[in-house]
Amino acid sequence: MEERRMKERKWAYYPGFVYSAANRLLHWLRAIVITGLTVTGFYIASPFHSHGSSHHPLIYGEWVSWHTALGLILISAGIVRIYLFFFGKDSKRELRSLEDEFSLTSWIIQLKSYFFIGELQKKGIYGPLQFFSYFMIMVFTVVTSISGLILYVHVYHQGLGGVLYEPMKAIEYWMGGLSTVRLIHHITMWGFLIFIPIHVYMVIWSAIRFKHNALDVMFTGYDYHMIKERRRESGKIMEREEISPNPQ
């Protein structure tokens, strides 16, 4: 009798909190900083103004100063982001993603969903491929920060540069010398440049493919989950079955 009284089924979307304000702020801060580092880094590598430029005799030094300041901001933001991963408001949901990362079944489910075979299912915020990509970007951030600090102590010998000089010199030796450090620093930059357009494309593609709030979740903090509602004749919701590919 109950089944006969149910006459309406429809799909609906309900908001679910995903990212805290701190994580969203750090996301956009790092995006702006990495953009600035890329622009200033290209100039430092191949300056198109000489020291004798009539426009500004110290323009190269200004670009280096901006690059240094942005680099220190990136290092600070990276440290805070690592802390939040383990102890922040989103930590439990992010750490649950590790269960999928080490699950062959989860990898198969995600790869199949990318080929339009089934839906994406995950225990935490990130799928296994997504988590791996973000982990590698964090590795690139650490490597570019360390290599940047090695280059920094060769220019600034007092203050922070003086404090870090000896440990950075040791790491420089392990990395194969200053020229290798500079090359590694450039390679990590290209890693960011390759990742960013792929990341933007996948965010848009995921929003279309899985029909969720991937595009503005980093602005609002909320994603939307697809729910199948079964209603009585009175309109009261009897059952909600979440089938979102992005469960929290």
C-alpha cells in the first residue's frame, strides 16, 4: 500500500559543505602567487630591460625583490596548507581520501567514470587520481621552495639568508650544485604551467560530467549532491537516496 501511495519521484540537489574559508583563501592566494612568480621568474631568467635602461636603472632588482617576496609568501602558504591537511577543519574528509588512494578498486571506479562507465564514488573529498595530482603539486611546491631558498641565500647573506645559508648549502651539495638547483627550480615552474590548464579543464569537465558544483566550490565552500526523492501524495519526503558522485 505504501508503494502505491508514492506517486512522485524526482532528482534534486542539496548543498554539502566541502572546503573551509581557510582552505579557499589559501587556494586563491597560491594561485595568485604562483602566477606572479611565473611572470617575474621569466623576466629574471631573461630580462628584457638592461640596468642602463632609461625607464628605470634598477628595474631588474625590483623584479628580483618581487619574486623573492612572492616566494616567501608561497612558502608560508605551503606550510599552513600542510598543517591544515592534518589538523584543519577539512582534515578528516581530506584524510579519508587516503583510503581511496591505496585502493585498486577506487582507482578502477574513477578511471571507468572518466570513460563514462558508471559514476564516481569516493570516501573523502578527493578521488584517487585527484588526490595524487594535488599531492604531486605539493611536492613541486616543496621542491621549488627549497631550490628557491638555495638561490636566495646566494644573494642575501644577512638576516634570513644568513640563518639559512649553511643548511641550504648542504642541500645544494646533495642536489648536485648550484647550476642543477637552478635547473630544478625552472623544471618545477614548468610543472605548475602544465598542471594549471589541465586543472582548469578538469574542473569544468567534472562539473559537466558529474553534474555538481565543481566550478564555484572554491568560492562558496559548498558542493551540491544529487538526491533522488520519493514523495507521498501529501508531498512529504519519505526517502532520500544520495547518488552524487561526490559524497562527503
